[in-house]
Amino acid sequence: MIFRLRHPNNPQPEPIDLHVGSYTVRLVRKPKRGVRLTITRQGELRLTAPLTYSSTEAIAFIEQHLDWITKHLERFKAQQALEPTDFSQLHYLGTCYATRIHQHPIGPRMALEADGLLHLYLKPSTPDTQLEKIVHAWYAVELRRLVEPLVMDWETKMGVKSAGLRFRRMTSRWGSCHTGTRVITFNTSLAKATPACIEYVVVHELAHLLERGHGPAFKAVLDRYLPDWRERRATLQRGPLPRRNNADTVPAGKS
């Protein structure tokens, strides 16, 4: 019996790090068309390109998109500033709340209660690694509750109609509008922002149903419907958010 080693006909090259200015971008070549620049959840810049894409072409592409990189990394850092580290406190609607974690047979469940704390009720068997997932699921529910009536109200005011709303975690955007399908997606982390900032993102995404780009015509739409949109955007991008009472001193505990 003869055994033969199989070798891939077109092995994918190893990812390489490209240094352009003050940025490091990982170039990942795949058997696909198109070039895509993204920011991972770890804050790393990644350029995905076809197998035949050279390093020289990649560097040129990165240099052409330095403004995009700077802009979206700032957004990413603003969001990271709001991300919980040990879940002793969480941001919600523009305020930082201390949390209490309880073991409860009926869970998971989260609620902002009369004592001014965010309470997390978890089954005793819930691993700590699931906390982040549970928190963002709650953010998604709360954000949908807030955003849906806002969208309906602003659709009437602006004379537009979206085809649907989606809510998911995003790394570099607070929201996005697919002008082809007219579906709007919101970042679940937006639940941490103030109601005024949430409203700004709603109007911003609906404005794309009138103007696709971010040029003068798009800004004119925002000026017409939300004159203080620049201030709201600055607040959203600035972070972090104010704390609620002694939110930075009340420890989280399991009771």
C-alpha cells in the first residue's frame, strides 16, 4: 500500500504585519475577491485581500485610507472606554451604575432597581465567561425598546421608511444603514449612551435613506432635522460617561 502526502495546490500565505506610519496592519490573503479593511474586537487592524495582492499594493491601500483608520480607531477606543472589565459597574443610558450579581434559580435576568443599582440574576451554574454575553443580550433588548419608537417617530418626520431593524455588537460603528435593503443595524453598546446620543444615531442612519454618503448634502439633511447633531456626535465619541452616586465604590458581589 502506498501512502501519498497531499499538498494544497494554492496554499494561503502566512499573515504579515505591515507598518504604515504609526499603525500596524495585519495583511491576510485569502482566495476571495475584493479588499477589506477592518478593526477586530481586540482593536487590531486587519486587511483582507486576494491571494495575488502584493505588500506594495496593500501599503498603498492603507495609505489611502489613513483618515478612515484614524476615525474608526477613535470610535473603537470610545466604545472600549465603556466596556465593562469586571462587571462591578455598567453603563446604561449615559450613566455608570454599580452592579450586584445574585445567584437565582430563575435567570439570567437583569434589572435597574429602585436602589439605583443594576442587578444581575444568574443561575448558580452560570460560568463567569457568560457574563458579557448576558449583559449584551440585555443591552440589545433595552436598545430595541428605546429605538423602535424613535425610528417610527423620525420616519414620519423625515418622510422615509426603513425595511427593518437589527441589533448586534459592532466594533467600529454605532450604527449602519444598508441603502439597498433599507435595513438599519444598531450597535448594542449604544444602550450605554445618553438618550440624546441614541436619537442622533437614529436620525443619522435614517438620513442615509435620503443621502447615501457623508457629504454636504447629507450634513444638510442632519442640519435640517437635528440642528445640534454635531454636539451630540461629539458627546457620543468622547466618553466616558458620568457615574451614578457611588458607582465606583460599591463592589459587586454574589448574594
